[in-house]
Amino acid sequence: MKTAVQQLIERIEKQIELSAHNKLGTNRTGDYRIGLNKALSFAFDALEAENKQIVSAYLSAIGYSGNCESHQMRMLDKRFLEQAEQYYNETTN
């Protein structure tokens, strides 16, 4: 399932495409597309923040704190982070 941010990105990208090909039925200028591209940039920033929030929530839900500095713990950190990223990918696609 796509997140709201992913859906927003798709809608903005479609508007940019339609505007570039003058298929909106209006006389949109380059300034309009510049504004859409800026909005798209903000949406990608939000997508990155959303990813971090979901990963953080997943790690919190499994009781992971990640406070140890040993090599073994760093390897465990990497495994948990990979699992969290996998969870994000599975839930947002």
C-alpha cells in the first residue's frame, strides 16, 4: 500500500508532465512548473522523514535500543536496521 506522501509525489509528477505538454487546458507558465518542482522536492523530504519515522517505530516496537558500542552490537544494529528498512519497503509498496 502506498503512503499518502508517495501518492502525493505521484500526483505532483503527473501535474508536471501534463503541464509540460500543455494538457491542462490552461496556459500554464514555466513558473507553475517551477512551483510544482519545489513542491515535489518538499514531498521527497517528507518521504525521507516518513521512512525514518516508520523505521524508528519498528525498532521501538521490537524493543531495540541500540545503545551498545561493541562490534557484536554494531552487527546487530545493522541487522535490525536492515529488518526495519525491509519492513518499511513491504508496508509502503
